[in-house]
Amino acid sequence: MKRSTLLLLMSAAAPSLALAHTPLFSCYDFGDNTILCEGGFSDGSSAAGVEIQVVDGSGAELIASEINQDGEIEFNKPQGAYKVLFNAGPGHSIEVDGKDIVE
């Protein structure tokens, strides 16, 4: 009886694993000193409110903000080396190096 209960619980949990979402985050340089980043999740859910940090080459925080209701954040391009960090919690973080954000 216990084995059948375990199998039933495992089969009930399997669909929730299929619904897991992966974070998506991309940044673009428009060439006018403006960086636009877009965030969301692979299941179509919104990333509104997700914490965004822009840090310089030494890790010092330059900007602390969040994704807006449109799934975006826009900021002035920092001078020198920088990274943009998307932090939606454990296992849902993405780091974009400024040198990879090109026009």
C-alpha cells in the first residue's frame, strides 16, 4: 500500500516539474549611451519586480532597481567595465557582462 501511495504522489508531482520556468534576460546598447534590458521567464510569466543591479568592474553597486511592468529596465551606460545582474532568487539569476552588450 505504501508503494502505491508513493507512486501516486510522484506522478502527481511530475507535471509541476514540467511547468518549471527558466529566467530569460537580454541587454541591448542603442549607441546613444542607453542600455535596455528585457527580462521574463520561459513559461511566459512576468519578471516585473525582479531585482536588477549594475555593478562596476570591482563589484561596487552602481544601480539598484527592478524590472518594470513591461519587463524592461533602461539605464545610462556606465563608464568602464560593468555587469548587469538579474536576481529572481536561487537558481534564477543571470549575469550579463557589459562587454557582451553591443550595438
